[in-house]
Amino acid sequence: GEGVARHALTGHAVRVGDCNVFTLARGRYEAPFPAASEGPANVVTAYLPCEDPARVAEYAPVALAGVDAVVVTTDGLAIDLFDSPSVRTWLASRWSVPCGPARMLDSLRYRRQGSHDDRTALITWSAPLDHIPRLEP
């Protein structure tokens, strides 16, 4: 029924610390967690392992209907996605189709003044079950 279909199109994101999750749909990003607050960069507020992971974990629903990809990032890449329209556009074009290691590494070597933190991303692309997209180099 409708409730089952709606439930099947909702995922759940969990994060600890200042990493982030984004969905990418038709070149636009959405983030279930807000951008890091203003203030000093790289202040450790939560980390794993810890004695009480439930205390430091943040949870958010993620709408998956029409999503082309789900992107999990470290804080350095998340800051660039939140703060730079040109980085968002560059990465959306590079990640519009599933990519192999060379294309992924190439996508993360952009230059942006003030971008000095690590850039790590884990991306899963959506595809109909009867279609496996061609992997770009």
C-alpha cells in the first residue's frame, strides 16, 4: 500500500561527530544534517569508539525517492559542499554516474581556497534492479 511504498523510500542516516550525509538528485544536494556551526574548525565534539555511542550519535531520516546517489563524507568535503557552489556543481557532474577509482580520485582533487582538510567520500548510486549502469573509468 501507500504507507509501505513511502516507508520503502525513506532511509536513515546516523553520524557521530562532524561528518555528513548528502543525497544527490538531478544535480542538487540535500543534507539531512545541518552544516557545522560557526566557530573554530576541527574541534572534536564526538568520536568513536566511546563508552556510550548512543549518547553521541545523531539520527535523521533520508528521503530516497528520486535520489541518484547517497554520499557520506568527512568534514572537509562536507564543508566544501556546503560552502562552495562551484565545488557542488563540479562534484555533481563527476558523480552523475557511477565511477571507478580513477574518476573518483580525479573528482576529489579540485582546488578551492581555504579548503585544507581531508576529502573522503563513500558514494552509493541508485539504479533500477533490471539495469546495472556502466561504470565510468
